[in-house]
Amino acid sequence: MYIFKHSADIIAYLQRQRKAGSKSGFVPTMGALHQGHLSLIDKAKSETDMVVCSIFVNPTQFNDPRDYAMYPKSVENDVLMLERAECNVLFLPDVLEIYPPGVNTKKHYALGELESVLEGKYRPGHFQGVCRVMDRLMDIIKPDVLFLGQKDFQQCMIIKKLFSLLEIKSGIEICPIEREVDGLAMSSRNRRLDPTEREKATGICKTLSFVKENIHSGNLDKLIEEARQILLSHDFKIDYIEAATVDRLQSISSWDGKTEIVVLVAAYMGEVRLIDNIVITA
Ligand code: AMP
């Protein structure tokens, strides 16, 4: 695996590969890698000739400085995992490489209502930061296909919107959520849970399974309230649990029993903020 720290070097390398006819897949990450990230690498490997992964803990998407400071880091182990997964290229920039003096960090992306609901409501500025880093990374990597995880459902939609705003032609593939054996969605943040919290954290996927098993067409308020109670019984502090349309993430309080919808949760287990979601089809 080739490791690049400087954008000029990776740009030159990828240009040569493109000229040679290589189709590239890109998996952007913030490191502290787990099987969820590796599932994206595997998918990219199966569909492209060259897999590029990036590890960059993006300061501009953290609305809480403490969350940024506490974000887990394990670069040496990440490199080993990527080598084993036969990733071809790793981009490992520092902050000045992504945001050099002169790069406009005040650019505003017109994301519309998508950025003010759910995560956007609880993490002001978060999606502008996500767009800022993706704008830079896409400009550097220029992949044929971008691989993203459904785990960050709203982020996937934001990035699709960004692509249409910037007229980026790369494809986007959304990959399923990888879970631990007890159902907890894999996340770098899970490392920050102590053993008791880790056990209780399964409440988040139990809640989503409960919703999926008990949902019927009609009003959803009672079901969502029951779901809230399950989260609270596992000691979660809830930011939101909402049923929403899959296209625009508009909150819904009733379901026709046919249209695909998504139920999304964000909640704190101790100091650790976890998110998860489940898509519900008829
Ligand atoms: P992150 O390092 O958290 O920024 O995530 C990098 C990419 O991995 C994003 O596209 C995430 O949606 C994806 N990802 C994170 N956790 C999982 C998971 N459990 N299953 C599948 N993809 C994931």
C-alpha cells in the first residue's frame, strides 16, 4: 500500500493511474478503523481497480471541541488493517494539507433544509464542515466511485446534495451498516464506552428492531414514544428518535404502510454520542 501525506504527491500518482486506465474507488474515513470501514474497502475492491482510503479527523465538522479532542486515534493499527485488507493507497494528510492558508474555509454550501433537521439541528455547522472536507478530498482524489456507509444516513444524503451542487460526476455507493454480534452498530466512538456503557449501548439497536417489528400503517406517535422509553430504560440521553422520509428526511408522524421510510436515532451513552438508523420497507 502506498501512503501519501501530501496532496501534490497523491494527485500526481493518481493522475498517472487514471491515464493508465485504472478505475478508482474512494473510502474517506476519520480513522480508528473497524470492520464497518473495512466492509467499504472490500466493496470498493470488488468494484474498482484501485482503492484509495483517507484518514483525516476533520476539525471543521466537530461542533464540540471536546468531541474532537477525544476522537480515538490509532494510525499504526489502521495502516496494518488497511494493508491486510489490500487497500492500494492511503492518504494521510495533516490539517494544513487539507486547509492550507489561502483555501477558502468560509465557503457556504447551499444544502437547504437537509442540514437543519436531525443531526443538523443538534450539531450546528456539522454538515458545512463535512462538505468542506469532502469538497477538498474529492478535488484531490477525483475517484470514479465514492463508497459511504448507511450508518451516517443523513451524511450520505448531504454528500449526494454536495455532488449535485458542485457538479461532481463520481458515482456514490451506500453500503450497509456493519454491526457487532450483539447488534451494536460498529463505530470508532464505541471504543470510548466503558464495559457497563458498552452493554447498555445495545439498547439503541434493540430500540430500532422494536420499531421495525411493531410498526403498522397509521399514526406513529405511540410507537415512537414506546421506543423513547426503551432508550431511556437503557440510560440513554436522547437527542432525537424520528421516523422520516428517505428522500428528504422530513419527519413523519404517520405511515402509509407502503412507502420506504427510515427511523433515525442519536443518543448519548455517558459522554459518547451514538447514532444508528433502520430503513423500513413494506
Ligand atoms: P468515519 O470514520 O466515522 O467518518 O466513517 C467513515 C465511513 O465509514 C463513513 O462513510 C461511514 O458511514 C462508514 N461507516 C462507519 N461505521 C460504519 C458501519 N458500522 N458500517 C458501515 N459503514 C460504516
